[in-house]
Amino acid sequence: MGTVIAVIVGIAIVGGAVLLIIVGARYARQAQGEEGDPVLARLAEATQRGENVSLEDIELQQPFMERVVVPAIRRIGEFSIRFTPEKLLQETTLKLELAGNPGRIDAATFLSTRFVGAGLFGGLLLLISSLPTVNWPFARIILVVVIFTVLGFFFPQMWLQSRITRRQNEVRKAMPDALDLLTICVEAGLGFDAAMSKVSEKWENELSILFGRAIREVQLGKTQREALRDMADRVGLPELTSFVAAVIQSQILGVSLAKVLRIQSDQMRIKRRQRAEEEAHQAPVKMIIPMALLTFPSIMIILMAPAGFQIAEAFGPFIGQ
């Protein structure tokens, strides 16, 4: 009976791992722009063929992941959304937006991956504990499985928070150089929208993507102020919020935009230098933990081992008596 349970749990773990790997690879390709809209891809394929094909034929030619795996994940998300509070969905949607909406995933689908991760981590430890070579007490098995289940449940949340932090750091590092280029373009006679477009064309980073999206929103009819405010809200970075507020205030009061941009650029550069100095001061404190756990024990073993051998040889006969 235990062997049957172990086989079932192993199959479930392998299936869950394959599912997570496939979906993660798809989201990574979408985040990097390697995959576009699947509907547009199907329409383009039908147009290139130049022959009458049914939607069923085009659908069957899609990869197994697009036909089965992704819809299954979405169904799980649609089912779980019935029992999820609206506030949690809104908070998850906001965090996904702050992370740059990786893989165009919605809040319900992301929340469903937490249950998949919990089952994967917990099932893996349950499978390990059922091996014949592992003789753990029942209480230890329950404790370890519960701990890793909770860890798997919160792992997608930790991954999302790391994406948010990494995106904010990338935007923060790119802001001084981008503001310098904005200042040069504005002083050369370009408008603010054209200057943002130049920055978007110059680099390939998160800040240039934000500028490009803001420009497209303005072209689609949104006012410049609303587009800039939405751009700041999509990152949640105080430096970018301050920059947007300064630009809007200068346009309202009629202050020279080039002067405001230059002041903002200098402030961003000073803040970046201060953060670098702060991290440099924190480095010795952070080095204490690896030194205490790895370096010092090794040094003590190297220094004390010869003395320990000599003591053992000297007092060995007395101890034997």
C-alpha cells in the first residue's frame, strides 16, 4: 500500500514539476517578447496559407502547452477566484503590475500557482519520506511536509516580490542617465514627448519600456499628466513619482522644463551615490555571517587539529587505564 501511494505521489510531483517548468518557460518567453498574441499568430498563419482552413485545424496545430496546459492553469484560476477575497485579488493585480506583468499572467492564475507549488513541495518531501532508506518518525514526517508545503505556497509570492525589487532597482539605476538624455533633448528644442521617445529608442531597459508605454498612451488619447501618473504608479518607486510630480508642476507653473530635468538628474545621481556608499558600509556587517559559519570554523580546525592530536597521543595511555 505504501508503494502505491509513493508511486501516485511521484507521478503527481513529476506532472506538477513539468507543468511549472512549461508554464514558466512560456511566461519567460512572453516577458522577453518572443511570443506575441496567440490569436494574432493564428490569423497570420491562416493569411499566409491563402487557403480555407477551419479554426479547429489551426487550433490542433498549436503546441500541447497552448491547447491543454495553459487552459488547465486558467481553469484552476477561475475556480479558485470564487473563494478568493476581492481585496486579495486587487493586491495581487497591483503586485503583478509593479513586477511588470510577467508573462501577462492575471491574479487568479498567479494565485493558483501557489497551490500547485504547495502540492509540489509537500509531495516531494512526502515521497522522500516514504523511501525505504529513510526511517523518519511519523511526527518528523508531518512536520517536514507541513513546513515545505507552506514554503511552496509562499514561494510564488517571494518570487513576485523579488521581481518587483529587481525592476525597481533597474529603473532607479537607469534614471540619472535617462534624465541626462531628456535634458539634452529638451535643450536641443524637442518637446517632452519627443524626448521621452528618444530615450525609449536609445535603451532597452525597464525605464525605456515605461517611457514607450506612456508615449503610446498619449498617442491613443490619454492626457500627458494621466499617462505620467500611471507610469509612476506602475513602478511604485519614490524617485520616479517625484520626477513625474516635478515635471507636471513645471508645466503647470510654466517653469523651464530643462532646468527642472537637470535638477532632477543631479538629485538622482546624488541619491545613487549615497545608496552605493550605504551598501558599501553594510558589506562588512553582511560578511560576518559567512565568516562565522564558514571561515572561522575552518581556521579553528586547521590551527587546533595538530594540538588536538598531540594531546590525544599524550593523554591516550592514561585515558586507557
